[in-house]
Amino acid sequence: MNALSKVVPVALIAFACFREVYAQGRAAFQLTATVENDFLAPYNRDENYTGAAKVEVSTPEWYPAKFPFIKFDGSTNIQRLAIGATAYTPQDLESEAIVVGDRPYASFAFLDFGNDSYDLEHSRLFQSDVFIGFMGTRGPGNAQAYIHRKHWFGTDRPIPKGWDNQIGYSRSFAINYNTRFQQSVFHTASRGDGFVMLEAAAVAEADIGTYMMNLQGGIRLNLFNIHPSPLLNVATVMPTIAPLGGTKFRFNMFLEPQIRLAGYNATLEGLLFNDHSTYTISHSQVKRILFEFASGFNLLVADQYLLRFAITGRSREFGEGKPFHWWGSLTFAYSPRRWYSEEN
């Protein structure tokens, strides 16, 4: 009964989104599933940021008001609704007791309401997301235990025994507002066969809330862009709204180095307010300047099927933490038809 009470509100919101889109004569949507896990990257043993999962529905804009989302004037907007969860674990999974100096167990189960605002004239993107959910739920820990019990991904790691010590155990509310701005600054000339060797963009991100507080900045390099479009060049992933027709596939590779200023990290430091977690990392031990690096590829087939793979790394997050941690992400998306055309 408890599970049903959680699913029904999400289903009603999703139904309302679809109903509104169809009522406006724009029967289009995209379904996206993303899995992140450090088993998808080399030299990892299911520890630190161990994984995440998210299922998302994207639609053309049906909620025209700007608040709480930021939109460019005259922009093309995509609105998103997602459900997902993240999981963080220590390196020592066998101990039921707290291992001082190791990372705390932590998780976040959330709903994500988002908007992507594309300014095609100026080749820029503004993403904004509101995350609402709970830290300290049982789901992520149960999922990790199941993966280890069934030896998925070839793991021989022990079943984790310390999830009862996780941050905010027994459901603690958390909310975050995250933004990302991306501005194209340079690209090589397009060849007649639909190929752009290099496109560079400046990236800035900000997160504020009770889950994470960060400022980030860096660059994004899109390489070997085959049959690119304005949206593909500026987007973080390739949405299935490409304005160009007559091509069977689109492809690019990307590199994205960034510097992060970590103001607060609840997965290490505990809840921002009224924290009763059994174990946290001292604020003085948390690293406030981090280096992050992501690389991968996007493949879009027939402007309907998306495959994206990326490997991401992050430098040491606290005093005795792992020097550098890598994880991989795999995304599949499907849209039944193109949403956008140059005539719109």
C-alpha cells in the first residue's frame, strides 16, 4: 500500500502532462532512461558515488510561465518530469559498524521537474531543475544489495551491511534547485557533407538547496560532429528535436573538464538542518575545490533513438577519501516523432 501511495501521485502528474500536450495538438514526447554506476568505469569496486538511476519524460513546452524555470525570450523549451535515486557508499562494505574516516552511506530518492531553454539564434542553453525527495530511504541500499547478491556486472563485492547508518536514516526531506548555462563560443567551419570537427562552449552551473550547494565552471568540447544541428551543438545530450531532416544518424564525442566549488554536500556533512545522522564527515575535512572531468559520445538514429555513454571522474572529496573516483553512465531515449522543425 505504501508503494502504491508513492506511485499514484507521479502517475497523475505524468498523465496531466501528456493530456495537456495532446490538447495543444503537439502529441510528442521523449522517454529517457539513465543508469550510472562505477562498474561502468575502470578500476572501481562499487564505492563512493556508486550509482544512480533515472527515468524521465520530456515534452514540448506546456507550462508557459517562467517561474521557477529560467527561459530565454523566444526560446525553444523542453519540459521534463523524472523520478530517480542516487547512492553513495564507503569503501568498506562488510562492516556493520561505522568505519571512521571512510565515506558515509547516503542516498537521495527524488522527483525532478525541469526545463531546457534553447536560444538557437545565439547558440545557448539554460537548464533549470527542481529536485524534491528524501535522503535516507531504503530503496537504493536494497538495490545495491540485490546487485551484489546476484553478481551483476560480474561483481564479487560483499553485500553491504551498513545502510542503517546512512545520512538522514528513515527519510529526511531534501530539496534542491540546480541550473546549467551553456554558451557556444567557437566552432570550425561546417563541411558540405554535414561534418563539424570541433565546437566549444563555456559552461557554468549552480546548485542550491539542502542536498548540495555548488558552483561549477568549465568548457565543453564537441568533437567529430556528424550531421550536427544547432540543438545538438549546444545541448548536454542530444534531444530528439533535431531540426534537420534526411539523415539516418547523428554522432559526436565530447570532453568536459570543470572546476567545482563545493559549498555544502549533505552526502558527506549530513543534513543542512536538524541533522541526527549517526556518522558524518567533519566540515573541516571536506574538500571545497574539486576537479571533474567527463567524456563520452552521443549517437542519435533516425532522430528517434538516442544512445549516450559517458565516463566521469571527480577528485578527492574529503580528507581520507579516494584520490580520484570514476563512474560510467548509459542513457537510452526514444521519441516517436520529431518535435521541432525549422518552419516552427
